[in-house]
Amino acid sequence: MEILLILKILLIVGAIVTAYAILRNLDIIKIILVYFKDLILRK
């Protein structure tokens, strides 16, 4: 049971760190998405 608790805590911490990184880089992600959209629709 202790291993499950540790895994849950690590998962929650990882999710928080990931969310923080995404929020910090939101403008970069938007630029990348617009670039890919232009690549796909350029045909």
C-alpha cells in the first residue's frame, strides 16, 4: 500500500509541475500550433 501512496503523490506532483510548465510556455505552444495548422492547411 505504501508504494501505491508514493506513486499517487509522485503522479500529483508531476501533474502540477507539468501544468505549471504548460502555463508558463502557453505562448510558445500557441505559436507551434499555428505553425502546424498552416503546414496542414497549406496544401
